[in-house]
Amino acid sequence: MFRLQGSKVLAVEMTGDAVKAKNGSMVAYDGQMAFKKLSGGGEGIRGMVTRRLTGEQMTVMEVRGQGMCWFADRASEINLVSLQGDTLYVESSNLLATDAGLRTGTSFTGLRGATQGNGLFTTTVEGHGQAAITSDGPAVLLRVSPQYPLTVDPGAYVAHQGNLRQSFQSGVTFRTLLGEGGGEAFQIRFEGDGLVYVQPSERNTIAGDV
């Protein structure tokens, strides 16, 4: 059972099951717990090959036991996502924890990953259960519909779910309009039906001022 204590601490009630979380993110626990370091970035052979080719890397730990665990990551805001057999696509640095009912993997994202320096893959979370994702400031959840596509700054993108198609566009960006841009700039366009999580702060990118 995932619940928030405030907006920056995740409390997980453990009843003999397991939770996977970003390594080093546990801030306290009570009860009896066992800890195991896992190799992240995807499960199975495909995940191993992906990490070798792209450098996409997550350092993950498994916590199993009875009691309560509390997780946080550099005072980031935490957002709970409930999955009912669907898939969440999330930047690996923004994935805080998943419960035992969810599988993690990798998905090809094309050039968008390269612009952020995160390789050509993003992390997927799928199945039935809860996930916790972080954002730099309170995340905004934006709806995409066939009538209303959405364009997002790559530095502000956190995650998305639903039946969405991504396209990668170069050209004018938001900072360029303000006279602050420099070099080549990029945007992500989402079309279809789904949700996109956007943070009110931009991570550093390597494809110019994005």
C-alpha cells in the first residue's frame, strides 16, 4: 500500500511482499526488512542488452518484509500512479518505487532520449499496481486527445501513459521565443489519447538550450 506523507515522502506498508525502489531512497523503516541490490534499467536479457548498448542505467533495491518503509529523493515532489494493466513510460531518473505487481523494462524512444543524454530508451512500468514517480516541483497532469495534441519541452517531460504517439521536432522552442535560446532546439509532440506528466522545472539537456 503506497501513500504520501506530505508531498515529498512515500510511505509503503509492507505485509511480507516486496517493493522495488531507487537505491539510496529509503529514509526510514520499522519492523523486519530485508534488502537486496538489483541491476536496473529493465528485467531479463533484453534489459541487460539495452543497458549495454545505450548506457541506460537504474540502480534499484528490493525491500521485502513486515512493517513500514519511507522513501524520498532529494526533496523531490512525489506523484502516485495506479496502473490497471496499462503501461507507464517514465524517465529512469524520475522513477522512485514500484510495487511487486509491476514489471519494469525499456522502450525505444528515438532521438528524444539522445537529446537528454539518457540513451535511446526510456523506462516502462506495466501491470497492475502502484508506482511512485518524482518531479522537480509539483507535476502537472496534461490530457492529450485526438483533437488536442500536446507539445512538450523535453527538459520538462517526466512521464506519460495511454495510447500516445511521439514525434520529435526541431526548430523554435519556448526559450527561443523569449530570446534566450542558443543552438539547435527540440520539442516532443504527443498525439492520440492519454496523459502526460510535466514538471515545472527543466533538467539539463545536451542538444542546445531546450
